Amino acid sequence: MKSIFLFLLSLTAIAFLLSACSGNKKEDSGSHADQQHDAVEGIVPEASEPQFDVPEDFQQQLGNVFASYMALKDAFVASDSEKARSEASSTSLAVGKVNMKLLKGPAHNDWMGYLTPINNSLKQIEESSDLETQRESFSTLSDNLYKSIKAFGLGGKEAFYEFCPMAFDNAGGYWLSDSEQIRNPYFGDKMLNCGMVKERLQ
């Protein structure tokens, strides 16, 4: 009797995991009911316009940061702590090459507000060898890089803001990608396709 109960309990847990992360492959992204930016099932949202009109040079530099961030994200997809440390260092170098003097007024102030948590998150990833601690810092990094890209744009390049509802004990976690295909940096191959596209940026 006890073994039957445990079997049923296991089936229930598996069903829950499948329902929470079902339909997360590229062809399904955007199909979840809580997709805030997508009114049509199965369609990725149209790209939103940047909040500020900024020089193309700045967008190019931010695009270089995003490219380095993508390599960092892939290290987390691979659950490779040492690779994450290395890529965080490379991303820090890219951030250091962003010329804040290209921005004026409110745009400059906003960038300065994002810059500190971006640098702090990268430093925390570099200094830690614990994968889950690194992933928490990556989440903060992702949030602030998302705000930066949303504010300033990537000069026509696309970025996808993606979400996994099960990350961090079901609190949920966001990340950025250069593709709408879900490759989850918070679980790696344990739940590689768990997530959904929330927003499209350029």
C-alpha cells in the first residue's frame, strides 16, 4: 500500500513539473496564459522601441556587452561555474568600454543607475565558485541589463526577455537571449526548455 502511495505521489510531482514547463520549445514560446505582452497564442511579441534616442555608438557598445552576456548565459546553461567566472570577467571588460559620456540628461542618469548593480553582479559571479550563488547574481545582472536595453536599444539587434516560473524555488527568474528558443540558465539540462518569451527588444 505504501509503495502504491509513493508511486502516485511521484506521478503527481512529474505531472506538476510537466505542466509548469510544458510548451516551452521555440515553436510554442508565447503560448502561456500569463504571457503579458502577447495577445495571440504562439506569436512572439513585436519588438518594443527604446525609451531614449541615443547615439548609435552607445548602442553598439551596449550590444557588445549583450554579446558577452550571451556567452555568460551559455555558461550557466552548461552549469559550468568556472566558465561563468571567466565569462563574467569578459563581460566586465565590455561594460568598462561603454562610454557614458555619450549620454546626456535623464539617459545618463538612468545608465548610471543600472551600471552599479551590473558591475556588482558581475563581480559577485567572478568571486564565487558556487553555481547557485552565481545564478542569483546572474538574475540581478539580467534584470539591469534588460532595463538598459529597453531604455537605450541595441541599434536594431534583437534581444528576447525570457522567464522561468520555477527558478529560485518557484519565485521565478528572468534572463535575456538572442533567440526566442528557450535555453534555461537556471536549471541547465535538468529543465533546459522550461520558460517562455516575455518581451522582445531591439
